Amino acid sequence: MNRNINFKTLEERKKELASLKTEWEEMKEQEKKLKEKFYSSPFEKRAQIKRELKTLQEAIFKKKDCGINIKIEIEREESLQNRTNPVGNPTDPKKLANLLKSDLQDILTNDSRWREEGYNFDYMEIAKGEEIWVMHWKKNKEIEKAIENLSRHRHSKKDYANDIKPSDLDQEDYNEILSLVRQINELGEVKRKEYQQNNENIKLNNPRLFTQSRCSTDRRDGQKKWENWHTFHGKHNGYNWEIHVPDNHIALTNVLFDDGWGTNSEVGKFFAVEGMAKPTTLRYWNVEKQQSEIV
């Protein structure tokens, strides 16, 4: 059987990635202009502009996703090449430990290293401290090279070398690094709770305010798919409210909102909802009424 398989070289994939990046940047500029047009247009024209924007953003997402996959392939091959023919001596464990401690201390004191919601994914503890994964090592080239050049990783056939085991470092250094990783996780939990409580307090004092949690699709087994819908959360009389609004509802024509993948995430996270009938019972669910009532 003849198979037409085209294996691209590393340089060819780098050129392809550069081309994708250029196209992606051009499309992002189109997106920016379309958003400006959306906000400067009267209400009756926004629905059409929003449809155009959604189509463009879907194309942007596909372009970016393709670029990410190619970038991952390139990084894997470069990492394997670096470890196939290592240059010089293996990494000094003390030097790597100091690099990691400095980076971890920076996370603990630098608010720019945290997402607004209180998340930081730069380090991960595995199996109760038996392993530490450095998740952002590609952003810090000095740490990246030092981890790849550890004695255990030299000549390794693994796709990536971003894991650190107790045997890679002095036991005291490893324990200190593990302690810092756990401190970051604990601080992240505090930051997340503070962020969530602040949002809850704002909604508690204004029952018309809702926050959006996600955009999803109702896919019920054996039934026809309903449509894309958005979930919003609010508070009223001490109870949590959750409303589900169809993507094509006229009330959503006037706003751009997060689709769950970060698109339009610059838009404010609070939404004022009017015209919704109060639920007659807890766990009230009436999709048809919500479609017609929310204005």
C-alpha cells in the first residue's frame, strides 16, 4: 500500500509556526477593529456584528490551536536533541536549587505571577512530594536548561524533562523547595477564597448582579441538542440563583462575554439582569420561560 506521508523537518515546522503566528496576529487586529465597531454601533446592528465576530474568533482559536500543537512538537524535538548530545558537565544540583528557590520566592511576593482568581500553575507537587513538576520551565530558559541537563535527564528519551526528584538535589534543598511549593498552594487557596468571597459579597448586596461561570452546550443522550447556553450565578434572600441563558437570546446581543476559553475575557465579570421571574420553588427550572422573560 502506498502512503503519502510528509515528514516535515524541524526548520520547516519553525517556518510554518512563524507563518501561523503572522496570520494569527493579523486576525487579532481584525478582531480588535470588529470589537470597536461593535461597541460604537447602535443596538439593532450589534447582532450581525456579533455573528461576524464569533465566526472570526472561532477561526482565530483554530489558528492558535494549530500553532500551539506545532510549537509543542518543536519544543519536544529540541528538548530531545539537547539531551541526545549534551554539552559540558551535568547541572550542578546546588545551582539548580538556588534558581528554583529564587523563582519560588518571587511567586510568593510578586502579585503579577498570580491570576486574578488566585491561581498559579508554575509548580506542581506529585505523589506527596516524591516529584515536583516545573510547569513554566519553557518561560525561564536558565531553569529549563538546568533541568534538562540533570544527570538523570541526560540521554533520556522522554518528551520533556521538567520533573525533579529528591535524588536530583541535596535532601535539605529539596525539602525547602517542596515547602515553598506547598506555601504557594496554600496561598493560592487563600487568594481563591478571598476572590470568591468578594464576588459573593457584591452579589449579596445587589440581587440584580450576576457573574458568568461558563458557556456550554446541552448534549443530552438520545435527545436533540438544545443550543449553546450561558450560566450566570447570583444571590437573593440568602439563596444562590443560577440562570441559563441561550446564546441567541436577544438580551445577550448587547454584550460580549467570556465563552469559557478566555475569549472577550477583558469584559467586566458582573452582569445586571432584569425581567427574570422569581422562582416559585427552590431548584426551579423552566428553560422556555427564561428564554422569553429575561430582558
